[in-house]
Amino acid sequence: MRKKIILILISLFFFAAFVAFSYLVKTKIFNQIDFDTTVRLQNHIPIKYDGFLSSLSLIGSFEILAGIIFLIAVFRKKLVSLFIFIPFAMAHVIEIIGKALLHHPGPPYLFFRYNIDFLFPSSYIQPGSSYPSGHSLRIVFISFIFFYLIMKSRPKGDRPLDEKLKTPFKILSTSFLLIFNVLMLVSRVSLGEHWTTDVVGGVLLGLSSGIFALIFL
């Protein structure tokens, strides 16, 4: 119970950080930073990488990541694991409310570099603004859950080799998660789909909901 209380408190801390950051975004204090960061990233990331970065947009869609979360709950073989959809859903409700109430238009079309002729239905939902980034929210949420499961994983066998392989596996897995997150978050800005502030807001909301979801695991 004590661990769950700590998780809830940490989750509330990141949610408070999200609310505070959202207020600053509303004051438009970061507008110039948003514009400059987008221009610099697009100038330094060649167009030839847009196809790969665009594929990350598909991977980070609601449909795919919701399916992965469902599979995690199923393989855990515990009914309570399905409750991780509660913070996942609530985070998206907050995202939609934020986009509907906080006037923060996304990057102009001239910055748009997504180049795959396919979009999932959820991509057509446009509440009005771009803050916070749903892709950033989802990828941080599910990555935090994967990180927790990796850290808690134990070798199946009792052989010394199994124990020796545990640490390298965890290092490689967490390194992959870190690199994947960096690429996903950078792609939101380099493809002209979101401003940097959208990504930061999504990360804070993803951390808050992801940490809260751990109480069900």
C-alpha cells in the first residue's frame, strides 16, 4: 500500500507540472522558442529521413498503442491489469480538453513533412489546437510501463548463465526504449506535426498517467 501511495503522489506531482506548464503555454511565452526549434530541427534533419520518422507517427497512433497495452494486460493474466486503461483513457480525455480549451494552433502547413499516404481514423480527430501531443503522451505512457516490466523481470531458469544475461538484457532493452522515445519525440517537431511545447506537455501528461498505471501492475 505504501508503494502505491508513493506512486500516486509522484503521479500527482507530474500532473501538477503539466497544469503549470499548460498555463505558461497559454501565455504564449514559448512561441518564439517553438518556432526557432522547429526551423532548426528541419534544417538539420534531411528530408530523406522523413519516411522513417513518418512511420513513427503510425506506430504512435492510438489504435496501435492501445492494442499493445491490451496485449500487456492479457499476458499479465491478471484482471486488475486491464485497469491500466483507466489512466490511459483519462489522459486522452485531458488531452482532448486541453486541445479544445487552450488556443494553441499547430505548426503551419509549410512545416508539414509527414509523407506516408495512410492515417489511422484517430488522426482525423482535430479538436482545434495541438497542445498537448497525443503521440508524446502515448509513447511515454507505454514506455514507462515497459520499463517497469523490464526492471521487474527475472530469469526463468536457475542456471548462472540466466542470471548473467539478465543485466545485459535490461541494459539493451532500456537503451532501446530511450532511443525510440527520443526519435519519436523529435519526429513530432521535425515532421511539423507539433511544436516543442506540445511535446513537453505530452511527456508530462504521459509520465503522470503512466506512473499512476503502475498501481495496477
